[in-house]
Amino acid sequence: MKRVLVVDDDDIILEVAQMSLEAVAGWEVITASSGAEAVATARAEVPDAIVMDVMMPEMDGPTACRLLAADELTRGIPIVLLTAKVQQSEQRQWASLPVAGVLAKPFDPMRLAGQVAELVGWSLT
């Protein structure tokens, strides 16, 4: 069973994403509510993938991505960013990050697992 770390500072988004990934894909979901917590949890749990919000207080998603990519233990974990900023100019700033892809918020809970699976190269069957 795939284990996915979902990171967002909004409890409702965390809950919806967790229920969506568990119900649709059958994945085990671990959650974190900040970039710093995401880095610590990823190091402790070594999930199969990470779905992370871009805008969070204290440590944002891009900073957490760079820290995870620099750590030997976590650098191989694919990361998918979630962001409400989906304009082309905003998307370009994510291009230099070590991420598998970027998904727009709000996301469709019924399609989230399929979108994540496609970006990280997994099959849902």
C-alpha cells in the first residue's frame, strides 16, 4: 500500500485530501500542517510521495521541497505541490523546484488521487 504525506495549514483541505486519497486510491495518508512538520515527518516516516501546499506560514512548500531534496533520506520522494496560484507567470517559479508536478487548488476530491498518481508515475489499479 502506498503511503502519502499530505501537507497543508488548512485543516479542511487536509481532511478532504486525506479522505479523497484513502477512499479513491486506498492509500495510507499521513498529515502535517506546516513545512517544518512536513520535513520532520518525511524524515521519520519516509512516505512514497508528498502532496504539499505552497503557501504556508513559517516555512512554505518550496522551502520544504528544497530541504527534502537536500536530505539523502528524503531526496527520492516525489513531491506534488498544491497551489491556488495557477497563472503562467506564477507556475514558472515552481519550474526550478525538485517537484513531480503542480496541481491547482481547489482540487476535485474525486480526481485528486488520479492526478497525483499520474504525476508520480503510479497506477491506480
